Amino acid sequence: MKIFRSKALSLMFCCFALPSFAAQCGDTSAGFPAWKEAFAGQAKAAGIKGPGLKALARADYSRSTIAADRNQKGVRYSLDRFIQIRLGSVENFAAQARKRKARNADFYASLEAKYGVPSGILLAIHGMETGFGRFMGDTPVIDSILTVAYDCRRSDFFIPHALAALSMVDNGTLSPDQRGAAHGELGHTQFLPGNAVKYGVDATGDGRADFYNLADAMASTANFLRAKGWQPGQPYQEGTANFRVLNEWNAATVYQQAIALSAVQIDR
């Protein structure tokens, strides 16, 4: 899940962004320590306590995150080229997904019954985001999300997600050392922290939504799409209302097209 629009998340934390705690964004690592000190005041005002504040204090500027953020090419590819790079081919990718669906058919059927989202869509997202869980990222989540919150390019967008990540550390749903993707995305389907807080589902009944647990991650993904307006039983190809919901997951048109094309093959 690379690109989100979450007005509700911004509203969740906006009242705590007091002028006295305003942290100055930057374009290099030089200002990161001073920004963290200033941001700590904003975090405290947002209710972040001991564990979250300790994680903030220990965070390092993530150069790998900045390199990835400034070198995004996927949205510039044609659909065919995007599929070739990300999937290899729709047919082979869908065949892998169908095998996974067959191994846990009742689970995916239960998700569709509850949320109305077809298993093909969920499996396509899972496969595209992390290769069906094979690689969920190797960058410390707190480092990466704080780095993009500090960086001036999209600071306003990422600050609420940074506060959400620190709140997750506070309540024990995120380890301070957890690793994820380059922009702080979590788990099997790469939730940004603010969306994890808002749409996370505890599918296993252990009292927490764990995005590194497949059941929780897939249920949370279905819950997100349903909350964004997914219409059960309706088509999802380009030009439909459900296709537009995929824009809430990722704003790149080629990404949305690849999900829809793959899902048809997975659910055939």
C-alpha cells in the first residue's frame, strides 16, 4: 500500500499540531536530530508516552528510505512493462495465487462473505505488495516513517502516520525494532501505520491486529476496501465504482489495472 489519502487520519491528530511544537522539515539528514526534539513535543501533545517517545529518541535518519522515495518509477511504466517487472506475467502470478487460495479456501470465502471483497482482489494485493509474504521489508519502521515525516516533500501527509506508529509502539501492537517497507508500511499487505490503526482487524482473536499475521492482514485489507466503498457482488474492472476504490489503496493507475486483471484470473 504505497499511496493513501486519509483525511480522517489527519483530523485525528491535527489538533495536537500546536505552533509551539512545530517541527521544521528538512531535505538532508543534518536537521533530523533537531526535528526529532521538536517533534517529541507534538508527540507528547498527541498522547504518546514512554515507549513511543523512547522509540522516537532512538530513531535514525533512513537514507535507504529517502533513496527509495526519490527514485519511484513504477507510475511511469506502461501497463505491460509494469506487469512484466512486478508480476512476470498475469497468468503465472494468478496461478500462484490460485494455489494459495485452494490451500485456505474457507478462510477467503469467509472474508468475502463478511466484507464483500473477492479473494482474487485480496490475493492480487498480497502478491503484488510482498510476493505473498515472502518479503515484507527490511527497513526499521520507526526510522522510515519518521524520516519521511521529517522530509519536506510530503511531511504533512506522513506526520499523522508517524504519530500513529508511535502510538502503536505505546500500546504494544508494534515493536520498536519492527522492520517493514521503505515508507513505514507494515506486514503482508503493507499498511501505513495510520491506516493500520484505523482499519486493523483482529481476525485471530488474540486481542491485537498483527499485520505480520496473514489472517489479520488479509481481514484488515478487506475491511479497508469495504470501508472505502467497495460494493459486494459488483464488477471491479476499469470504469467501475469498485475499480475507483482501488485508487484508495494505491493511486497508480497501472497498479490498479494490474490488480483487476490478476483478480479475474485468480477467481476464474
